[in-house]
Amino acid sequence: MVIGPDPAVPPDPLVGAAAPLFASVAADAEVIDVDGVTSAQVRTLADAGFLGAWAPVAVGGGGAPPAVVRELVEQLSGASGALWFVATQHRSPTEVALATGNVELRDRWARPLASGAALGAVAFAHLRRPGPPSVRAERASSGWVVSGRLDWVTSWGLADVLLLMAETSDGQVVQSLVPATGRPGLEVTGRLALAAMGATSTVGVTLDQMPVADHEVARVLPKSEWSDRDAERTANASPASFGLARAVLARLAETSTRRGSAAGEDLAAALGERLVVLRRRAYELIDGTPAADALDERLRLRAEALDLAHRASVALVTAEAGRAMLLDSPAQRWAREALFHLVQAQTGALREALLTSWRPGPPG
């Protein structure tokens, strides 16, 4: 079951160039998973125009339409989840750099990020947690001081700039772009031992009255506004989940055919057909419906896409049997990546949608 691009993807040289590059990435994916993403691998993506494929041409980006960008994400996610995750973290800092009214900050970071000359990382998942702010910003004479704990900072040692967000006591979010290096008040507490995506140089960071100058602040906005936009963005099914499922189902079909498993072939075909339907509707909503509309349907589609990728990866492990447990097998890596997708950019609404969907029906 080889699932091709979404039919809405127009001809584009970036898609053609992606095939050999991502095939090379896929061949090295198990090595990347064990040894970690390197700066050279990130640079290869940047030089090919993939890091800023979506960004305007005027600032060094590729100007590719959304359908093309989604196809690139699907292909990269299927090739190497770790390299995809490093690359996907890059988009939010780039968007903030392009949109900021801080001219000095925009001049410093917008073009390097959009062109891929610089790599961005993010630290804002803590804003989704209920309760008191875990990362706090207090006004100082020439900027802000930030204190708290960043549990997850990906691409540390690879990234050039960090999009850091912190909350004020009066319900504002301070968005800043700070160099991703040591500074007073910032302590890296070590690389995290992760079951999946351990290759992404993800660390914990403690902030203790870390200064952030006004020239590093992109925007200060109400927390409610940030939360509304985040809810809209995270409700959509991710192309990365579809890309992972595409790669897994192709392998499941191949393995099942080689082993003469009619059940495996049938399952790969059935899941593939469902993937195509889910993807078409998810992308229709993204392209044709206002972002604030149909949130329940978007969440349902995202939950089902995540479940499909997870079931496909479990099926592949089953089909490949003991071979799937070796670290040089993509089956075990894809299974761990599918688990990671369940928690990446997870919101309370998505968590409830997934848990509700897994409740068994009445017996019989």
C-alpha cells in the first residue's frame, strides 16, 4: 500500500527534490535515532530550501503553497521523526520573527530564520498547563526577568535562537527571541532520556531571574489571545502523523506480501484507504474553513489520525515479529514515534478526545 501525495498538491520543484533527499534520510534514520540529529543534517535540509519552504520569497523563504509544505512535512516525518521534529520546531520562531513589530529583532532574525541560515527552537508548551504559571516574567527597568522551569527545549546545541514565552502576573504572555546559548540566570539541567525522539537534543532548563532585554521581545499579548490561537492551531490533524502512517503502511504491505500474510495485506489496504479519507477532510478544513470553526470535527480527525498511525505501527511490529525489536529496524522506531505523536502539542481537549475514542463499547 503505497500512498501518494494528497491530490491537491500542485507540481513543485521542491517536491521533486525531496524524494532523493528524504530517501537518503530514511536510509540513515536508525543511525540518526541512536546517534542524534547533527548540524550537518539540519544544514542539508536548509540548503535544499525545506526549513523555510513556506516563508515569503522576499525574506529568503521558498514561498511554497500550503499543500506543498504539507507534502514535504509528510515525507520528512516518514523518513525520520527526529529530523522532522527538529525542523518543525523551527517554524514558530520564524513566524514570530516575521510578524514582530520590533524592527531591531525582525532585522536580526527574520531573514536568517526564513532562509534557513539560522535554526530556531521553542519553549512554550508550559503555557498549555492549567494552574499558576510555571514560567513567569516580571518587568525590569530595561526589559524583563524570567524565572521557572522549561521541561522540554528541543534542538539545544543545534539551534541559534529560542522562542521563549513566559506569563506575567496580570495574564500577559511575553514572547521573546533569545540566543540559544548560555546566559546569566539560565542553567541547562541535562539532556533528557527519552523513549522516543531522544535524538533531538532535548534538554531541561532552569531559569532564575534571567534577563530578557526589550530589544529581544517580539510581542506582549493577552494569555487568552494566545490560548485561542493555540487551540485553533493544535486542533488540526498534523501532516506529520499522516506521513508517519504512509511510511509504516508501505512497509506493512511489503512485509505482509513477502511473508504471504493476507491479513496483513488487507489491513494495510484498509488503513491506507481510511488515511486518504481522513487526510482529504482534514486538509479541506485547514484550507477552506475559518480556523475558529469546526473545532470539534478537527479534533476528532486529529484523534483518529493519531490512532491510525499508532495502530499501523503496532501492526507492523506484529507483522515483522522478533525482527521488529532490533534497533536497526524501522518498525520499533516508528512505533515509538507514533507514541510521541500522541503527546506532541497535546492539549486537554485532544487528550479527552483520544481517551473517549478508546473506550470500549458494550460487550457482545
